Amino acid sequence: MASVPQSQDDPAAYVGLAAAEAERRARERGWQTVRSLPPGAIITLEYRADRLNFEVRDGRVTRAWTG
């Protein structure tokens, strides 16, 4: 499955979803890598257009971004 062009899938649409549901939807929509992170996690600055990141608090996505 090819990665989703950023313009076709708005990361903001994942905010508020349960983490498992958000990850399932992202994979169905073609994201090659989906990463769930706790608030304030230290991450690398390596940008990957095929990666969708979720910040998860209490089992819900509070922020989502590409890279």
C-alpha cells in the first residue's frame, strides 16, 4: 500500500479518537508508520512523509502530525 499524500488525510481528524481506533484508521488509509507517543516524549527530528504521529493521553489522541 502506498503512503497517503499529506493533503488527502488531515491529521487533525484523528484528534479525540481512541488511540487504537486512530491507529486502525490511519493504517487503513495507507500510512506506513503510525507512532503513538506520550505527552512530552522526546523524539528524533527525522522527517518521514509516510509516518503519522499521535500524542496520546488517557487512551485518546490529543495531537496528530505527519513526519
